[in-house]
Amino acid sequence: MHDIELEQLDKYRFKIPKSYRKGMRVDGIIYADNKFIGDIKKDNAFQQVANVAFLPGIVRNSLAMPDIHWGYGFCIGGVAATDPENDGVISPGGVGFDINCGVRLLRTNLYHNDIKNKIADIANSLYQNVPSGLGSKGKIKLTFSDEKKLVREGAKWAVKRGLGENNDLECCEENGAIPGADPEAVSKRAYERGKQQVGTLGSGNHFLEVQVVDKIFDIDKAKILGLEKGQITVMIHSGSRGFGYQVCDDYIKVMLGCLSKYNISIPDRQLACAPLNSKEARQYLGAMNAAANYAWCNRQVLMHLVRESFEKVLSSSWQSLGMNLIYDVTHNIAKIEEHTIDGKRKTLCVHRKGATRAFGPGSTTIPVKYRELGQPVIIPGDMGRASYLLVGTKKAEIETFASTCHGAGRIKSRHQALKTVDLNNLIESLKSKGIEVRATGKKTIIEEAPEAYKDIDDVVNIVHNCGISLRICRMKPLCVVKG
């Protein structure tokens, strides 16, 4: 490892100069503060920020958000844009194994007093109705032909089958289906893994969470989003399950072969990549988009199951409960987008690995009803503290390719958490805060302990104070279902 003295540009930005290592094409920029920077150095994730700066065609800077921690190839919290007209590449390591892992947030007409005596019942209903855990299987069984339709249509596939409404699609990034999915670029093994996992939560940090809005930072904007203090929300965090994992695994092997084929020199083989104008890159983009659409369909079905669970406990239709989708956003994807570079509009490939899209007001990528606000940005925290709803900004478009953080960010690995967290103390601590937890195993609860994560308040304060996304409201957990 190389010793480094990060150059502090201002209160919330630290630079890794491209002179740090021979071969870096651009500087690295880490969004953090003095409280976080020590942990970032210990984790060595800054080395991955430097490694990404070697990618051919990288534009402006290699970036990392304040939830930065060590990942595969890119750090979690990493952002990089490459220019296809300047030998730009695409790297599966800049997307991750859980393609289109993302978050959707539902509002309700309910308030805390309406359900405070039914939290345990709601937790039980969610846990019983939503398949969760490693390798979990859903109620929907698909043929290969079904899956090929699904990965083209995304969330619309579920809506067409009565698992939601068209209004849901309007409140999804890409309307719940990104164009360019290529079912033929996906392996038979990926289809095999995906055929029974639509409508499943999965494991690890995936969750369902019933929350109460406990703080409003911008009353007017919160009103446009349909939220006020004391209101109940529901957050869903999941991705493309085994389907997306297999797509990533398949194409990492393909990209490793591209390094010698296209004479690409990088310091870490986990950054294996291919030129955007190559056959291999086009195939990966087609397969990645298919996995992204699988994930949007998965979260659509999960939302349907959540609505059913509330209906069962409260004996009211989800429509009368006002369980409408605020927004659904991805935080593991590479997207072809237009951005302004040196005063000119350019088409770039923006990798967001554990980072959330954050376009500002007026962007045509945003649903019309939110266009004056900026794109809704949903940032989950840990199960013991809070989560946030923010909006994107014009400053993010200028500085970070319209990107911001995606969560709290780990400070302890899952292995470290298992060694240091006492399960009984953790459960008692959560109960003392009025939080009900359901999980498929004790191990998951320990691995996801609040102390394994940075404080979400601190992370969000950084992105808010530096202006790349702005706080609207904070939601505290009432019950959590973990995978």
C-alpha cells in the first residue's frame, strides 16, 4: 500500500492528486469530513478511488461519496464517468454484483398513533408474506420465456399482471424499465437462478422497514412529496437477486479476457473492463440492463406484498390507506447519460457503485410532478437509527455527474460485527427504541447491527452541506424485516 496525505480542498472534499501514482489519468475526490477521513484511510478504500482513476476514458475525477468503504473493484460509494469518444470503458466492478440494488419509498395516510399498537402485527404479517433470506424463493414461478419478457418490461411486467398500478411506474427511475435490455446476452445459468426469485427480499443488508417521519427539514417540498411529521412510510431495499449476481459473474470473466485483447492496463484486475464501442461492452450493457429491469420488477412485486400485508392487518384496501409510491431509485448501475463537460454536452457512461442518481430541478429525467423539486433521493440508514429523503441539485450535476451517497456505509465488516456484537444486547437496545425486528437468522441481525455502520445523520449532513443533495425529511424505524 502507498502512504498518502490527502489534500483537503474544503470542509467536505479531499483530493487524491493524479501525481499520487503513475498512470492515474485524473484526480480522485472523496466527499467526507475530518471525522470520517481517518476511517476511510484505515479501510484503504481511497486506494480503490485511485485505482479507478486509471480507467481509459475517465472524465474529470474519480469520485467517492461519504458512505465510502471497501468494495469489489470500485469502492462502495464510487462514481466514475467515461467517454466513449475517448476510449472510454465500462467495468462490471463499477456496478457490482447486485445490479440495480435500490430503494423504493411508499407514503401512507397513516400516522404513528394509528398503528402504534399494531407494530408487532405488521412486522409479523410482513415477515410471513414476503419471502426473505439467502436463496429464498417467491410465489411467482417463471419459464425462460416469461423471464425474457420480464427483463424487457421491468416493473411493467408485474403491473400488467395486477401487481400494482400504472401510477407506480411513473414514480420509478426509468419508469421501472431501462431501454436496451438484451435477453439474449444473459446466460442460461442467470435465468435458472432468477426463475423463482421475483418478489423475494434476499439477504444481507436488504430489508423492509416501516417508519415514522420524525423530522421535516423543508415543509413546502415535503408537502409536494405528500409527507408531514408523524406520518407512516414504508421503505423497500432489494435488488436483482441471483439473476443479477450471475450476470456480473459471467461478464467479469469476459472482461478479464478484454484486458489483453484491447491492451488495457489497470492496477487491479477487479476493474476488468472493455471499450464502450466493443462487442463485449454492448453485450454487458444489454445483460446489465436486463438485470436492472429484473430488479425493478422484483421491487414492484415486493411492494404489492407489502400492500397486501397492511391490508390484512388493518382490514382496509391499500388505496384507502394511501400506500402510494413516492419514488424508486437504483444505486448500483452504469448508465448512458448526457452531462456538460467544459461547456459542451457529452454522452458519458456513468458508473454508480453504491451511489444514487441526484439530478436537480428541471431535469427531464424526473417525473413531472417532482420536476420543480429535483429528483427524490432515498437514503436508508441502519435499522436502529434513521433513513432520509432528499432531492438532487444542479450542483450535483456540475460536480458529481448528478450523484450522491446511497446509505450509511459500513465501518465494520460482517465478520467484525459477528465477533464484536452481542445479540441479546442488540435486541434489547432495539426494543428500548420501540423497534420490532424480524429476520431469517440471528447472524443477519448481528451483521446488520447499527454499530457496524456510520451514523446516517453524519453522512447526510455532508451531502446536504456540500450541496449535492438536500434534506427533505428523516424517518425513524418502527419495525424491520431483514433478509
